[in-house]
Amino acid sequence: MRWDRLFDDLESQLDRDRGEEERALALESERLRVGRLALRDRIAAMGGPEDGPVQLELVDGTSLRMRPTAYGRDWIGGVATAGAGDAHCVVPVAGVAAVSASRRQVVESLTPRQGPGGLVERIGIAFALRDLGRRRIGVELRSMEGRWHGTIDRVAGDHLDLALHDAGSPRRERDVRGYRLVPLERIVAVVAAPTG
């Protein structure tokens, strides 16, 4: 009778030890997973279409409330929500100083998700800015040195050319007041003219 109880105790001890080891492995696995999360991925997880806008605090001291819709290798694209209407925008991840988030958004941003993993996620910011330039869309370019209105004329390897003209007016050579060559690394956000 005693031997039976001894073996039962040993078996329960082994089960308990195995359970603790599995829990410790699961915790370590979760720490490693969270350690690999990038800010872009967390913003993507908290900024789905049903979740509403995300408040980005930018490195120039301004903020931008946006509904993210696209995520490139080093940028986030979406719709900036403002009082005057919605405007498409591109924000380099390096331009984000912080994200103001609710507790729900923080929890959602840590939830494991399988992203679409499409081609757009491998595209750099230069490609997204070239598209704005091709479309001849008037933009407000925010950099570490200030804000300028104009149209992106071209995007080179590490900078872009911005033709300066009044906000809300189309790019016409006679209305261009000058040009500004801006290093891509200094760009904080590019906001297109509002749609509404």
C-alpha cells in the first residue's frame, strides 16, 4: 500500500515539474516573440479599419491622427483625420517619436497576428513618395526643419525635390516659388491635399 502511494506521489511530482517547465518555456517563447516585434507591426495591429485612428507623436513635436491602411518596409501610409477633411499621408517609421494608445490598443498590438506579407511590405518610402510625385498631388512636407507646401518633382536615392507653391493650388511653373531638396531621412511626414 505504501509503495503505491509513493509511486503516485512521484508521478504527481513529475507531472507538476513538467507543467512548470512547459509554463517557463511558454513565457520565454512569448518574451522572444515580443522582443522581435517592430513598432510598424504594433501600429498595424492597433490600427485596423475597425479600430479607428491612431495618434502618432512625431519627432518634430507635432502629432498626426491617422487611420493606417498600408505598411511598407520603413513607412506607414494611411488617411490623416483632420477637421478640414481627410488627407492621405505617408509617415516614415523613423519620424514617429511615440504612439499615444489606449490600453485596448496596447493589448491588441501585442496579439500575435499573421500579416498579409505582400509586396507592399517590402517597398521602401522612396517608392511611396515617387507614386505621390507621379500623381502630381500637392503635399505638405514636414521635415525636422519645417513645413513646406508643393509638389514632389522627383525622388532620388536619398532625397527628393519639392517644387514650392501655394497650398491648394496645382503645380504650374509660373507659380513655383522655388525648389527644396530634402533628404529622405529628415522627412517626418508627407500629407496630401485633403479630399473633403
